[in-house]
Amino acid sequence: MHADEPLVQSHSAYVAAKSGDSDAAYELVLAFLSPSKISEIETSGSHLNPILVSAHAFERDGVNAIPEVLAETLAGRLGWEVEHDVVQTNIVSHTKADGFSRLARQAEFDGHIERGRNYLLVDDFIGQGGTLANLRGWVLEQGGFCFGATVLTGKSFSAKLSVEPVQIDALQEKHGDDLRKWWQNRFGFSYGCLTSSEARYLIRTPSVDKIRNRIVEAGKI
């Protein structure tokens, strides 16, 4: 994560960049790229000969230009490849959405992934981490590997993506088999594919009925 959320979202180029203005996206990215984070990315990934792949997210006002511009800028600094063919195929409207809306509207992806290659995932923002988790799912399903992810900004508590075993145990203890079976049937994946932030959100929700009702309602939008 390169910069604090309030700083990025208050920048004069932010709204235009989110709506598809590439020039605004470059202005925004160049304003907030962290040299220390770039160095960390280079150290962790250079030996893997990686490819950067971004989440081309559809917003209500256009295609968010920030992820691709961030990927291109990082590629220029690091000398890595960028995969342009992968795109998000649905509109999820996650910007400023609540947790249930993010859970209900899962991002879906399509496009070429090179089997056996390592990928660094790139997005503009991390809330609960579901978009990055779903992009990772697409990469893995197509035979690629993911060694990490980077975002321009987001929620600091979501920086660790992987769900903890203790969180899975807590979900089971609080909500039992009722939620587990419903979740599997609705989304097609188990608790092990949740992000840490998603699991924490569900654990804090008081009842199975509230989770189901709020997700079903959010999914109608």
C-alpha cells in the first residue's frame, strides 16, 4: 500500500482518474508512489520474472484508469511485463459500498494468463480485499501463480489478505453449519477463500439471518 486513503481520495485528480481519465490517473499515481514500497516489491519479486496484472474495474462513470496506470508505472520502474488482456467482466460498484455490498457483488474476470508464470496483482484500492482475491482466483484457475499484490491506497487493516485458521474456527463457532452451507451454495467457495477482512466482518455480524438478508438485498442492486 503506497499512500494513506484520505490523501489519495482528496487529490484533485482522484475523481477523474476513477472515471477513466488516464492523464488524471498518471498525475495521481506519480503523486503517491512510494519509493520504499517499490523497493520492497522489487526485492520480493525480481527473481520470479513476474508479470503485473491489474483489476480493470468498471465504475458507474467509466472504467477506473488507476489500476492499469499503476501497473504501467511500476512496470516502467521495475522493468517487468504487464498483462493487458485480463479484464473485470461485471460491474460491482464497490466504491464507497458497505461490507455486505462488497461481499454480495463478487468481481469476475476473464482474459489470458500465462500458465506457470508468477503474477503481481495491482489495484487502486483495497477495502475488504475481495476484488484482489477474485483476481487471484482467476490467475490460479488459469495455471498462473501469485506472489503478492500492491495497491495505491486502502484500509490498513486489510493489508493482510489471507484468512487465518483461527478466523475460520471463529466463524464456525459463531454461525455454525447453517452459514457455512449457505455460503458455499451461494458463492461456490468455502471460508478458506475469504480474505481476513471479509472473515472479520462476518464474525462481527450478530446472526446468520442478518448476513443472509443483507447479502441477498445488496445483490439485487
